[in-house]
Amino acid sequence: MSTKAVTDATFADEVLASDKPIMVDFWATWCGPCRAVSPILDKIAEEHADKISIVKLDVDDNPETAMKYGITSIPAMYVFQNGEVVKRVIGAKPKPALEADLAEFLA
Amino acid sequence: MRHLIIIGSGPAGYTAAIYAARANLEPLVIASSVEFGGELMKTTEVENFPGFPEGIMGPELMTRMQEQAERFGAEIVYDDVVSLELEGPVKRVTLGDGSVHEAHAVIYATGSAYRKLGIPDEERLSGYGVSWCATCDGAFFRQKKVAVIGGGDSALEEATFLTRFADVVYLIHRRDSFRASAAMQERAFADPKIQVIWNNEVAHIYGDEKVTGIGIVNTVDGTETTLDVQGMFVAIGADPRTHLVHGQLDLAPEGTIAVEGRSSKTSLPGVFAAGDVVDPTYKQAATAAGSGVVAALDAEHYLADIADAEKAELVATPR
């Protein structure tokens, strides 16, 4: 299963209005570490589907949202809850390290 | 049990895998979960790897090496090593998923990790203007001012790459000449967007939420200057990644893994090392690849010797 893509147009409905924690993976096709971490995020999303949703946003195609959240380094993985950023994780990390970063949402 | 486990998937690891696989050693390559392919995965055009007169993109080159290793039977696992037991005739490798893999021989080719400046606020603003990956983050600095710190090939390559996006690229080096290749230097000097600042070190990074500027200090006369930049890219070299073998393998004074003469033999029998983790000097994709060949051939001889010894023992001890 591959995580769903969100866009500038769908961000408010899909992310800000989500009633469960939702992590947005800000990425781009030219970013090697983004491609490396992507399958790990797919796996986390699958294993913890009841606790957290994970979606991805291509920063090239959706500059408005990337700029709004001040993204300057990718992969940037921001967790949103009730429309607010509650956690920021930056850089590709192995699965156990990402799960540790997200522990409060996966428990 | 396996014949051989190769730890690392840069040019050294994959080249060792190609040779070992062609020698029917069916190597298992532990490629890492997020850093597979090694340092070249973060570069753009590679112009000095032989056989590619037009140049080749770093990630493309690494994918080709991976496919070449797989073609001859290397098995690749995308996970990280969490611990190693290298003493004795059976080597044990434990991975992030908890699995334990055993082999008669190990090739250790983990490369190096980016060096940090070690100044206040570097960690806090990392990802918020402080970056170690120009190819990942450069595009966020369109029409902005950025600084690149360093004087080697990677610093000059990053500076040149960043001119695609940024209006001004300050290239800050603590000495008065670059270590980088002549080709890289010519390109950087010819670029009107690159401003070279010699004899300066970064002392401060300013910014609450994001980088807004840096403070640099002249290494000759001590004068301080504040530069208005939104991004700072650190390219001051890398240190060999040896933490997994501390206390098990001898290190050289430079911090690399000590090897015997021109071989890849470490201080433990059956453990070989290759690539940047043994090389404090050259650190090129092509030298790492060559070093991988040496390790594969050394491992092959070692495995043949222990197989012979086992046979000899069977003959000497009749049932």
C-alpha cells in the first residue's frame, strides 16, 4: 500500500480537518533521502493505520503549502492534530528511529 | 550459515558484492534502510567515474552497481546493523528488525558520516536552514542568500549546484586555498553568483525559528562579520563510521579502520574493510570501488583457506 498524496487544493480538507493525527511527508522526486524513507513511511502507515494517517505532499507541485509551513529541508515529516502542527521530524531515518519519534502517536 | 556478509552499499560494498557474487560466495549485503547507495545518492552529476564520458547521476550509478551485484546472485537487505560480533570463526550480525545473520567472513564498508561544525545552535537549526544536503534542500532557497562552508570537492560542488536557485552563494573556507580539484575550482571561480570568503570560520548561527544569518570570524586577524543568509550548507568533510566495531577492530591514528599493508585485512581474521572507512586520504568513488575489489579477493582467499583446513582435518582424523 502506498500512502495517499495531498495537494495545495486538498490540504485543508484532508489534513487540517482530519480528526485523527495525520503525518504529512513533504518530499520531492529529486530528493534521494525522500525516496529512501518513503517505503518506511508506507510500512508505518500500514502497521498503525488505526492510530495515525500518513500522506505525502510533493513540494514541487504544491509550493503554497510547503511555503506556508516554512519547509527548507526534506524529507520533512510534520504531524498535524486538529489543524495544528504538533510534531516535526526532519531527515530520513531508519524505521525504529521514526517509530521512536512518533511514539506518542503510536501508543 | 553464509560465506560472506558485506556491510555497506556504497561503491566499495557493491563492488565487493559483484566480485564475491561472481566467485559464487552468495554474499548478503546489508545496505542500510535509509542510506543505501551511500554518499553518491546525495550527489548530482558524477564526472570522474571511469566509463561514463558524459557523466552519470550519482543515484543512477549506485542503482547500476546494485543491479550488477544482484545479477550475479548477491542478496541485498535494506536494514541497519545494530550490533556485530566479529571475534571467532563465526561472525554474527544483528539487524534493526532483530534478525541475526551468521557468516564465516565479513566485509565492513560503512563509509563515513558528515562532520558537524560543533557550534551552538547548529543542531537546533538543522533542518531549518542548516543543511548537509544541497541536492535535497537547495530548491527551497530560490532568490535567497546561502553560505557553503568548506573547501573540498563536495563544498565546491554544492556551491555550484546552489547557484541554480540562490541569488548569492558565499563560499566560506578557513584557509586561503581550496583542496578541491582544479576543474571544480575553475567552475566556482568563474561563477558570478559565488563569492569566496577566505580565512573565515563560522562562529554563530542566528535565528529563532529559522536561520536568518551567520557570524563568521577571520582566522588571521580575528575580525567578525555578520552575513545575512537564509541557508547554510555544511561540507567540511566526513569521519569514518567505525562506532559498530569500536573495541573489536584496531583503528589507525587517523580514525579509520587499520588494515594490513595494501590489503583489506583488519586486526581480526575473517574481517575485511574497504572504502572510505579505511581511507583517510583519497575518498573517491573509484578508489572505494577498487578497495571493494581488494576486500572481496581477500575474503575469497580466506574462505578458500578455511575450507582447505577443514578438509585437511577430515583427512587427518579418520572416523
